[in-house]
Amino acid sequence: GQSLEQPSEVTAVEGAIVQINCTYQTSGFYGLSWYQQHDGGAPTFLSYNALDGLEETGRFSSFLSRSDSYGYLLLQELQMKDSASYFCAVNRDDKIIFGKGTRLHILP
Amino acid sequence: NAGVTQTPKFRVLKTGQSMTLLCAQDMNHEYMYWYRQDPGMGLRLIHYSVGEGTTAKGEVPDGYNVSRLKKQNFLLGLESAAPSQTSVYFCASSYGRDEQYFGPGTRLTVT
């Protein structure tokens, strides 16, 4: 089987940095993805880590360590529009399995 | 370029009724997926397809059937709707195994 664990909620202050962790129990997967979903909207792709290490895309960075079965999404210079749910997902075989999501609350 | 579209956006069914949800993509993607999303449960994969004429079961396939007769379309059918199938349904497509593009979703209520 496979499962992903991420915190259900995280709170941070506007302008700060926040890290959302994801641990997984699966093997033989191609990579770790992150998606953002605003209330009432559809998930949108943020990043994909096929290899260990850090991937940076603007204010967002994502990290993967296969040896530790661990990854994280780092959001810098938080803005109110970053208030959303964030999902990690493993790409295994021909499908993607999602975690239950982390709700990010941003305080002004 | 419309991306991924879903029809209908909203639907209310009575228990036992049937319906088909349509997903269409204009990006020439090989892979297509159907998910359901329930509060606190994240996205759960129902069925998926790796190309025209192929389908496979995901995590929660019971009570659903799918067809991929054309590359651009992926249909999800509910033969006999149950209240447990009340959910938001998302379709997604991808070129490969990385980035998925999602449709806007279909909100289904079964009474």
C-alpha cells in the first residue's frame, strides 16, 4: 500500500516563510508533486521533484529526500492570496496518489 | 485553448438514478483521470486511462464505470447513484507522469 502524511493545518503570518512537510510510505515511485487548491476551485500544479534535492520556482520551493521518505514545500514572502490547501502527491506507475492536504491560514 | 472542461458543473440526482459526467481536453494528452473530493479526504482516484481505448481502476472504483472512446474525452458513469456518491468530481489530464491539469469540477448531490 501507499500513504502520505501531511499536517492538516498550518498558520503563518503575511510576509513570513512557511514549510509544509510530507512523509510517505511507498516505494518505486517516479516523483513527488505539490498542488494548490483555493476554496471552491480546482487543484493547480506547483512543482514536481523527480530527483532528490531542491526545486525552486519563484517564491515556492520543493524538496525531496527518497532516503528519508520525506519532502516539503517552502513558501516564502507569504501573501494573503497564498491562503489555500496544499496537497503532496506521489507519482507511481501511471497514476498519482494524493495526500489529504494541508490548509494554510495566513494572518495579516 | 480551453484546457480541461467538465460537463455538467452541478447536478442533483435521486438515489438509483444514473448519469454520465463528461470530461474533455484539447491538449492532446494521453493520460486522463477521474477523482472525487470529499471534505477532509483529499483527492481520491476513481479510474484512469493511459490512452484512447484503455481504462484502469484507481483507489475507489466501486459504483463507477468509465470509457475513453476518443483521446480527448473521458466519461464517468454512475449506473445507480447512492448518497455516498455525493461529492465533487474532478477530471484531470497529463502528457506524462508529472504535471496534471484539472477541470473546474462537477458538484454532485445524491438525495
